Amino acid sequence: MDIRRFAIIFGLAISTYFLILAWNDDYGQAAVANAPIAQNSAIEVGDSPAAGDILAAGQSSDNNSDIPNVVPAALEPEVQAAASTQLIQVKTDVLNVTINPLGGEIVEVSLPAYPADISDKSIPFVLMENNARRVYVAQSGLLDAKGKQWEKTQVYSASQVSYQLDETADTLTVELSTQLDNVEVKKVFTFQRNNYLIDVKYQVANGSDSQWRGVFFAQLKRDRSEDPQQGSSMGMQAYLGPAITTNLSKYEKVSFDDIDDKRLAETVDGGWVAMLQHYFVSAWVANPETSHSVYAKPNKQGEYIVGFHDGKTPLQVAAGEIGTVGAQLYVGPKSQYVLADVAENLDLTVDYGWLWWIAQPLFAVMNFIESGYINFLGMMEIDLGGGVGNWGVAIILLTVLIKLAFFKLSATSYRSMANMRKVAPKLAAIREQHGDNKEKLGQEMMALYKKEKINPLGGCLPILVQMPVFIALYWVLAESVELRQAPFFLWINDLSAIDPYFVLPLLMGASMFVQMQLNPTPPDPVQARVMKLMPVIFTVFFLFFPSGLVLYWVVNNLLSITQQYVITKQIENADS
């Protein structure tokens, strides 16, 4: 190649690089904005389960109205204004929660420990909200015998509109109350320090002269707005939508499309219902000692509801007595070890795909390297402390361990490729001599392989065996919230985001190019040209992959190059 052609190619490469940097600044890291915005606090028609939802599992409802009209015409405008302006704010060390006194719904949850954007860590990530950007709320209530939320139109009162966990306290209790027809209902929220689990209880004091009967329900409502955590990275996307646990399935996804096709109605002992997105989850956890009717349905506003009710075991409060019912609400990160303690099978919402049985041990090892904490499928829990304290370093060390585990298998593959490289001139001569006779060409090539004791598939099979591990590790790196905004070194301040300067993808492409020089040249000229383009193609793909994943590939390639180079030289020296 002459100097002018090289200069032109080099100039084009540099120009392309800076164009990609400019594109990345404008669009590449643009995840959905998720800073807090004003709440839509207008009174809405209730989303409580319709009367038709309070049926035995497997029964269908003919009631097409999934939202009963429970707002009476007599509701005064002054009450509406009070409900819309006096939202109750609750702050703990890990949660900022907004409660609408109309029905006591949780209409916003933000997470101070998880910034919305790494550039400004003072702005918390908003998980739940009810505004023009997104509808995502947690609802609960009591249903009367007709399946209507009797207290929906009642404005709960509270002693104050702002609550904050005291620095010396471990718990914070927020008590709301309302009364209708001599029945007083208290809705009590209990928050704990360093805990994303909220205890929600209803205390019903029956001051009437007859028995009071009601059905408790808890549900999550969300529209189909995109996941704010997906960003612009390529590759497999995390699941967005509802999920449940049932008596027959530990973890079952119920997608928005599934709900459009068919309503869900199922009886579950205990269990939970959840709304999943990348890195975060909300889940209502039912009383494990009772049966519940789980349901999922769309409403008329194009939103989706998943929840459960106690229609088969209603709360019955005798005259002059007090009854209690409730559930727990988790709103926070998909940290599998935390979720495992919240409810059985809830940790499965950290979805590593069908290779979870490989991914789980990989995460356990990586987590141990980073933190010194061992938790293997809940069977072994040991906190040794003294981890490296850096997820990037943990990825590097995990890559080294994987390479050691496959050391002999990789060596077999590299020996096969080195032998193929050695006989490449002979294969080229056979192809030139018998290129027009496919049958003769195949016979001569097989004869050469037999003579040289070479298995032409020896270089491929070990790689195929390792592929499930690579795919499982991809899901570990992509799905684990621990890597969200986790810094590495220098310019890499978020292992879950793309490399802002594309240094790692370029290093990956360069390492792939070097590795291919150690591989035998394909005898087919067309195939050889395609193989030369592979580093470029993979580099383009990896430009938009999370930097943690690219870091793994760079380290893996460097280790592979070292091992392959040593083996190739050993075979070449043995023949000289």
C-alpha cells in the first residue's frame, strides 16, 4: 500500500471516529429523561377491580367496564382542590414517596441512592410517577360487596403533609384516616431505614350496629411508556411489563400484549404481583398464609393493571370490633439478594434468561470478588469482607477465572488452529489443483487432514461449548443493577453505559484483528475477505454495547491472544 492511500484511509478513519463522538454527545447517551416533574393530581375515576373481577379463578367476566364509576356527582369542587394540592410527602434515607390523600394511592416514588443521571447525583431516579410523561402508580383499597371501592371518594386526613425519617429512628409511620357510615378506616404506611419495603395496613373500626364486610385489593398500574433505563445501547432489551408468581409457576411474565389478548384471573396461595423494568421493580407481596385472586387487565385509558384481591377471604368486622388487613409493597432496585428476603421467588425478577443456571454462579463469583460477600442461590451466605470494591476490576478477574476454567479446552482449539495454519499452503495447493472438481477437492482435503492428524472442526467445537457461558455473562452484565452507574477507571464512570470515547470498542476491534492473524487463512478467497471484515463489523456493534461488557471482551481477547500465540509458537518450533 502506497503512502497516499494509507494517508487517505487514516484520515477517513479519524474523521469517522470524531463524527461518532459527536453523534454520541448529541444522541448516544440519551436515555429517557427521568427527573421529577409535576404530578398529575387531578381526581381520576377509580381503577379498583370491577365487580366482575371478584370471581373464582378461571371464571370470566361479562363486565366490559374495568373501572367502575365510583365518583358521585355530589363530590364538591372544594374537595377536589384539597385532594389535588395536599399531596403527602414522605422521605426516608432510601425512598421519597408521594401519597395522594384521595384513596391513599402512592403516586410517586423516587430513589435518592440511584441518581437519574450520573452527571448530577442530586436528582434521584423516579420509579413511579403520575404525570404527562408516565403513569405508574401503586394502588390499594377496600371493596364493598358490589365490588366498588367504597372509600375511593373519601379524602384521607393526616396529621401533617410532610414526613421524614429521623436520623435516630429506624422506622417511620404515616397514618391516614377516613370515616364513612360509622366505620373508621386507618391506612397505615410503615417505612424502615435502609429498606425499600413498605408495610401497608388497613385498620377498620366498625362503629355501626351490624357486621362490616370488605375485600382488600392491591395493584400496580402502568402505561406503555418506554423504559427510562434502556437508553440507546444495542443488544437484547430487558423485559418491561407485569410478572406474577403462581402455584404452578415460580416466575411468569404477563406482557402488555398478553393482557390485551386475554385477561388474567387466577387463584394463588400468597405470592406477589410485580411490574418490571430494567434495573428496578415494584411488587405487591400478599399475605403468604391466605389465598388471593390475581388479575391483570387493561383499562379504558390504555393503561395496564396487575394486582390481587382477597375476594375469597374477605375481611369481616363485627359491630364494635377492629379488623386489620394489608400487604407489603416493594419499590426499588432489582437486587436479587434483597428480593430473596422480601418474598419467595421474587429474586427471579432479576431475569438472566434461560441460562440463569450459569448466570447465577457467575454473578455470585463476581459479587464475591467485588464485595467479599458470598450468596449462592440462597444456600450459602458468608460475608468475608475485603472485596476489591470496583466492579470493573471484578469483571477483569472474573474473565481470568473463566479463561482458567476453559484453559484446556481453549488449548485444544488453538492447537487445532495452529495445525490448520501449518497446512494452509498445502490446502491452497489442493484447491488450486482441484478447484473445478468439488468431489475430488473434498477427497484430497480429507486425505490431508487424515495424514496430518488434524480435526478441521477441532477449532470450532470448544468455542461452541463456551458460548453458553458468554451469553450468560452478557445477561449478568446487562441485567445486574449493581453495575448501574458503577465506575471503573479514568473516563469510564458507568459500566452500564457505552464508552463515551469508544476506546474500549476500538481496543476490542484491534485485539480481534490481532487474534485473527494467528488463525489459519480460510482456503476460500471469499471467506477470507469476509473474515478480514469481521473486526470492523464487531467494532461497530460494540460501539453501542455497555462498557462493562466490552471490557470483558477486551480482556478475554487479550488472554486468548496470549494463550494462542504461545501454543502456535510451540507447534512451529517443534516442526523447525
